[in-house]
Amino acid sequence: MASSLSLANVIDSDFRLAALETQSPDRVFEVFKRLTLTTGRAVYGWSPNDGLYRLGTERIFIPQTRSIGDALGYISASRHYGIYLLQDIVPMLEKPSIMRALERINAKEDNVRRLVILLGRSVTIPTELSAQVAMIRHSVPQRAANG
């Protein structure tokens, strides 16, 4: 696994897969929402209730992407730039079909920039993918107590 990198470095890199460990996922989503609003870059979130949705001023939902397998299939087939935040899917990485889908995304040679970010409080990457995944650790500095 790549040593811990900054978020900006990973976004601008050739990595297609990243793991972002954070204790404040809501704050990370806000950072990406600002990114999409200020740069126009397409950023998507995923939840099992909604599937993939575009972050921005209002959510634009992508039909038939509620299952993680369908969402990864959509990402792989997409012909447009996208950053995809997939929260709390680490337990699903045990499924061979999910691993194969991530490997297909990582192996794509179609000149479409895709970045799949596995987001969670603790992200363990299977050994088969670990050398191809950028690791990002997001920490919020603790405020000093006023004395």
C-alpha cells in the first residue's frame, strides 16, 4: 500500500483506488461538496438507500445503483470523469464479485479518469489490492482547551 498521502495528491494522481480513513466522514463529504461546487469536477457519494448520487447543490440520483455491485458496474462503464465516495463498504470487500469489480476499475485503460475512494473510520484493504490503493488518513486537529 502506498504510504499515507494527502487528499489533493491522490485526486491529481494516476491512482484509481484510494482508502480514506476518517473519524468524521460528514466533514469529508463537505470537503468534496465544496470541491465539486468550486471546480465543477463530478463527485459522487453512495449509500445503500439511495445508490450513487451526484454531490452538489441538490442530489442527482443515478438509477439502479443501490447495490454496491451495480454501483461499481456503473463506475466501470462510465465514460466521464468522476470521483466516487463509497462509505462503509469494507465488509463487502470479502465478496469475490466486489473484488473483481474493483480490479476491473483499476485495470481500465480507456483514458477516463475515475477515482474510487473507500471511506470509513477504519479501512482494511485486501492484500490483492493493497499495492494499488492510495492510503489517506484524515484527522481533524483537536482544539486546545481554554484555560
